[in-house]
Amino acid sequence: MRDNLFPPPWFNSAGNRAPSPAARRVHEICNRAVWRSLGGAERVWAALLSIVWPATAAAFALPLWWRNAAAVRRLTGKGAGRQFREIIALAVRHRIVPKYYFAFELYLDEHKARAGNYLMRYETKEIAYRLLRPKVQTPGIPIKDKIGFAHYCAQHGLRAVPLVAAFRDGARTAEFAGGQLPERDLFVKPVMSKGGFGAERWNWAGNGLYRRTTGDELTGPALVERIANLSRRQPYLMQWAMTNHADLRALSVGALCTVRMLSCLDERGVPEVTDAVLRMSINPQSAVDNFHAGGIAAAVDLATGRLGPASDLGYGPHFVWHERQPQTGAQIAGRVLPYWAETMALAAKAHAAFSEWTVIGWDIAILDDGPCLIEGNKGPGIHVIQRCLRRPIGDGRFGILLAHHLEQRAL
């Protein structure tokens, strides 16, 4: 059921007394599913891990606490000893991994009071999403395969980034449209990549050259050879590198800004967008805007498309919320995203085309002529969402719908 037992499950499936009924049910169902998936020896091991979990949590907390205690004290007035006690208490009472004490600002008492409503990565990605997988996956609905995804979207009238070429086992699997590499900016990435790892952006520099964001240049044939060689280890795809809407270009220093949207089937099986953030790059050498690639993100108000302030992962020691883009100075907080209604509609329409999946995370770019799908993720992370919203999603629509579907699956 899980890739590992970190943190270990509660002995009692109702161990996490979350204030929200929905969050509490998610915790209970996921915890019970873990115990049911374990064999006899594994249950003994899980019990031992639970006994030593306070000490384990303390060991994980020490370096973060040592680095961040002074900054948190300046923000809250709480002494280092009190912070450490709170970290361990949250780890024991709510199974919150120590780093999230800082990322979710649980050192603030108003946030700590709702700590049980936060959903953890290990619960969603390793347990809940697996419980909600289609019992029989329909062939030809490739949400994970980025090459198949592009073709599927084209067949279903969903606007997505055009596919230029695909590479596998050292060879190009299809000819370029028009017979040659297009003289325009290109984006390449591993077909099965996560978090933007392995992605590269090559901008058309003229005179037959493409320049990577890190500064090196290659001719068209040399670039094709490079991607073909990379594909000997894993398949790669090549797409057009898209350009953001004019109103959004100053929010990045090179990489495409994308909206990460969570959508979930509602109680009637109709797709509903529950949460969204806008991700922005602050590293000129990065090809992507992902949090884990050093980017920042801001919450988006679903009703209006208005941005809040932006932040990074939040692990410290500098706990900063940016009203403006730190590199360009462009205003972030209060900015209204263009084509917001159309972006919401595209996510819902896309989920309807992939409706065998209960939860999907969408990466959508807003261009001069409207929104465009980048990719879908059937196991979306929730850290960036909860960090930027500055609140848990276990007590919002996502938590309510997740609890509903887990209960239906448990019947």
C-alpha cells in the first residue's frame, strides 16, 4: 500500500483527531488501509516504528530546527525549546513530518489549531490515490505517457502543447512536421519525468543555432543527436516552447509560468476544480517553473483568478512572501490572470476526457490566445497547494470530495 512506513501508521485508525470531519475520514481510511495491507511481520515492524517514532521525528527535526529556530522566534516570539516541543507534538499527534512545521507555518498558532486538517504527501500519493485507481484501466487513455497524452488531447479537442518529435532507444520515432527541425524555441523532457527533472529549453538563436537556458549552443542536427543519445536511457519528447500571455511574461525570468490546478470528480461524478496556484521561475538558468527547481508559486482565487503573494518551499531559514517577483519586480499579489474562466473550463473539460481518474493535477499555460494544457498528473502533489494557500485542503472541497470517494470505494 505504501512505498515505506514514514511516518508509521497509528495503532488506532482514529488516531488523528482532525477538527474537520472530511480530513478525519481521510486520515482514518488511509490509516486502516495501511494496516490491512500489512502481513504479520510487517505489522510487528510497523508497531516498533510507531513506538520509536517520537525519537525518529526528533532526529529529523534537529537540523531544520537548528537552522530555523532563530527566524521563527523573530516571527512569533516562541523560544527554541517551545518550537521543538511543538514539532514533536505535531509529529506524534497528527503524523506531520517535521519539515512541514515550517512549510505550513505551523509555528503560527492559528495554523497549528488546524494542523489535523492538513493532508500529507504519504497519505495522498502513497495511499489515497492508490485506493482510488480505476479497477480496470481503459486502454488508450494515456495520462502518464506524455507522448500518448498529446495525441489523446488532439483527438478529443483539448488544446495541448504540440508534439514536435519523440525519441526512444537512441532514435527519433517520427519525422518532424515539415521534414525538419522547426526554427523556433523548443522544450525537451523525459517522457516519464516528474517535477521538471531532466527538462531542457533550447531557444532559437538564429543562424542555425539553438541556445539552452544554461548558455551552451548547438546546431539543429547536434541538438537532435543530443536528445537521441539521452533517449538511450529513457524516452524523450520534444515540444514547442510556449510563451506566456503578455500580461504574465514579467512574472518569470525565462521558464514558462504554469497554473497547477487540482480537479476532482464531485459527488455526482462531474469534474470540479478545487484549488490552483501559479508557478513562476526565479532562476534564469532553469528550464521549468517547478517548486523543486527553485521556483516560487502564488495561490489563485478560483472565483476571480486573482493572485496572492508568492513563496518558495518554505523550509527556511528565510520565510519570505513575495508581493513582487524578486527578479523582475513585477507585481504578483493582486494581479488577475487573463483567460481565467477559460482556464478553469479547460481543466474541467480535460478531466471529463480522463474521467476514470478521480483526482488529476493539471499544468496549464496561459498564452496570448488562451489556455493550453501542458500535462496531466494522476498523482498530484499537494505540498505546493497547501503552502501557497496558507491553509489545509483537508477541510476544503478537495478534502470533502477525497473523503467521499474513499468512503464509496470502501463500501
